Amino acid sequence: MVRIGRGRKGTAGMDGGRRRKKRGRPGKHTCVFLELGLTRREAEVAVQVCKGLCNKEIAMELGISETTVKKHISNIFEKMEVERRQEIAERLDS
């Protein structure tokens, strides 16, 4: 803990235990999703959905909040015109 301003405590350089995924070149599956019109982060979330991860696991893997994961999945459903997570994986296989 570090003292900030008027005696308040804060965390300097701490990430709350979350891991940030390093961004490198997108993988094969990510590229497919990018071609479908998803943003890079939506594509990363879609890949994790295809691996069978739940929202909480995806959030931890990508270093984002569960609420953000839910929003990305909602956007993915809309852009890919699907209603179920399984359909995301099915579109990847086609």
C-alpha cells in the first residue's frame, strides 16, 4: 500500500491479481472472427467461448471484468447473428 494525497491508501503498480494477456499476432481462429467483423477483443473473447470457458474464466484469462465479457458476447451474438454460445463455435467450424 502507498499513501496517496490526504492519507488515503492506494495500490501502486498492482493489478488486483488480474493477468493481462499480452497482445501479439492474432491466432488463426482470431483472424477468422476478425473477418466476420468482430473487433480484436471480441475475437479474443469468441476464441475463449469456443474453448468452453465461462464468462468469469474469460474475464480472468483476458484481464477484463465479467461485465465487459458479457458486453463483448452480446456484441458477438449481434454481429454473428447467433443466439447461443455453441453457434459461435459452429460458425468457426464452417
